[in-house]
Amino acid sequence: MKTSIILILLGTLLGGTSTLMSDEFTQKDLKVWKTEYDSVVKEGRKVFTDNTLGTNTVTCNECHPNASNTHPETYPKFQKQLGKVATIAEMINWCIANPLEGKRMALDDARMTALISYITEERKGVKLAPGKH
């Protein structure tokens, strides 16, 4: 009985150690992930400046040059336009449907992921100015 308990505890400890070690990433891992992320950000920039996203040739960039005043770090938050607490994806869809007069994207659409990635990357390190966010 005592031996069984010791073996179970030893197995748990060894299993836990391998789990902890699996969180260590190599420089190669980080480079691959950064390259993939940068590729999605680049695609997001294309979508952000695409005048066919809507039906009236307006682009996201016209209202938000370089993703200005998007403040992705403040979401989820209450959005007056939507009348509820919304995610950034829901707000992007509102902009596509209204100012751009386009078709809303599925929340899991690769273009939505690209837009969010671009907006987040573009605003990284930009301080919030006083006022509405």
C-alpha cells in the first residue's frame, strides 16, 4: 500500500515536471510565431485599406488612419452605437455595416482576425488620450 502511494506521487511529480518544461519556447519557435503573426498583420492592413470591404468605396482607414481612435485594449466595453457591451469584432462589424455599407463578417472569419491583429499591432504602445474611448 505504502509503495503504491509512493509510486503514484512519484508519477504525479514526474508528469508535472514534464508539463512545466513544455512551456519553454525556443528562439526558433518564437521566430516562426512572429513570422506568422506579422503575415496576418500585413493581411489586416490590406483589409483595413480595401475599398471593396463595403459597397461605397469607403475604407476603415478613412475614419481611422493607422487605426487611430480604435483603442483595441479597451474592449470589451459599452458601445453607444450598439447599445450594449461589445467586443472589438462586434464594433468592427458595426463599422463595416454602417459607414462602409458592407456585409458583416463572421466573427471567426480570417479577415476579422487579420483586422483585429492589424489594429492591435498598430496601436501597441500608443497612450490613451483623455476623452471618450
